[in-house]
Amino acid sequence: MLIIKPDLLRIFLDPLTGLADDDEEMIYYMNKPPQTEDDYRSIIKERLKEPFHQKEEKKKEVANLALRYYLSHPTIDFEGVYESVLPPFDPPHPPREFFLWIWEELFKGEDYSLNEEEYKMIIVK
């Protein structure tokens, strides 16, 4: 059994954590705020992709499963998860889109749907 919580989604956002307190980052994103899907996808590719893939395998597996679960069953406050890391820019509307784009950029071509066996392995907290 695997216990998943919304906090696991923060693993994807680690490189952005606390940057709302970084003056240079804030100035950069005030002058060039992401506004389109392409802007957000560029940030994901440039800032989130490589750091995620460098994490240990077990963390990546659990984070992958959590993201798949929450994208399949959007029962969490995606905006709350996003804002909790204090990133230097606002999320898109709806914030779930940012996490969907993370999935699409990090796991190209993979379906995020869970199969019956995977559902049986999950305990949601």
C-alpha cells in the first residue's frame, strides 16, 4: 500500500519553492509574468524537468503516482498546493492546468489514468 497526500505534489515544484521571497525572481516575473500555456510550459521545461528527473527513483515513483491520482480525481485544492511553495509567479487559471502541463512535459506520451490494480495500492490521506 502507498499513502499519498497532496503534499507529494510539491516535489514537482521544489525548484520554485520560496522564490516569492527572492527579489530578483520576483522582479523578473513581474516584468515577464507567464500568461500563456506556452509560457508555463517553458518554465516547466527550463526549471522543473531536470531537477525532478535527478531525484531518487522511489521519490519519483511516489510523486508520479500522486500526480496521476490527483489529475484523475481532482479532489484537492491545486491552487493551495501551488501557493504553499511560495513560487514567484501566479498559477494559470484553473491551477490544475499547471499540474497537467507538468505531467505532459515530464512524462511525454504517458497516460495519467490509474488502472484498477493501482487504485487498490493507494491510501489517500
